[in-house]
Amino acid sequence: MTTIGIILGSTRPGRVGPQIGEWVEKAARARTDAEFEVVDIAAYALPLFDEPRSPRMGQYEHEHTRAWAARIDSLDGFVFVTPEYNRSIPAALKNAIDFVYGEWNNKAAGFIGYGSNVGGARAVDHLRHIAGGVQLVAVHTQLHLSLGTDFESYTTFAPAARHETALRQLLDEVVALSEALAPMRRPRQD
């Protein structure tokens, strides 16, 4: 069965991303066409990129890289949940993406941004470009959540009802594209 990772893109203490990830996972549980798993990059404690060779070689020296590579390799597609930090994505998310290469290739990616001004739109725009660099294929639908209107007191996630429809569409697209790309992916290193 197709397995989609819900990538939490912030490692900051007090972050609200896990609430969004839980919302996505709850909506995804109603589906029968794929499995969904939250992947919290904070749980991997990746240091600033420290591999001596290019990730394109797939020859990882460090155990933390091998664990991260195995996790990403085990997934068929992704829904990225990212805040907007200074008009882009968090450094921790960029670092996590940069650690591996082939494990991302030919997989679908959907994006959910959140932030104060434009609901993470600039972060999602940057993330789309970064995703293309590791041969992820972006779906069309994306969500933008406002800390001012989709959160109570900027801390408790309470999304507007209109986001439910967009989330279902995003998940539909990620699952369909993940399945369509499956023949292009390299065999897993099991």
C-alpha cells in the first residue's frame, strides 16, 4: 500500500506544526487508499549537514543519516507542514532535505504552510523549488494557514472549515501522484 509521510518542518520548542500534522493525519485516517505517518524531523536530531560525500552518492557515513535515509526511503510521498520563517522555510527543514537525495526522487509532495502574514505562502513557494532539486514532484493544491485566523491566541489550532475541502483535495493529489510515480522509483534498499 502507498505510504505518505507527513513531514513536520519545524524543530522549535513551542511550535504549532504538530497540531497541524495531527489534523492532517486525522483526515487521512478516513482514507482507504493509502497509509499516512507523521514524521517529525525533530525526532532525528540531525546536526548541520555533516556527510563527507554528496548525498547523490547514497554512501552515508553517519548513523543519523542512515536512519533518516531509511525513513524517507520507506515512504512513497509526502505532505510537508512548514512554518514561514523570515519569508522562507526553517533551516532545520532545509537541512533535513539536503541530507539525502535518491530517497526523495520520483515521489509526490504536497505543501501546507502556516504563518502570520500570508499563511506561509512564501515558505511554500521556496519549498516547491527545493523539492524540485531533489526530484520531488509537487501537486497543485496547497494550503495556507494563518496564525491569526486559524489559531486561537496564535497557539491552538482551530482551522476554518473551508480548509477541510482543500486538505482532502491535496491528499487526493498526493496519493494519486505517488501511485503514478511508483514505476519510476528505484527499488528500496530493504
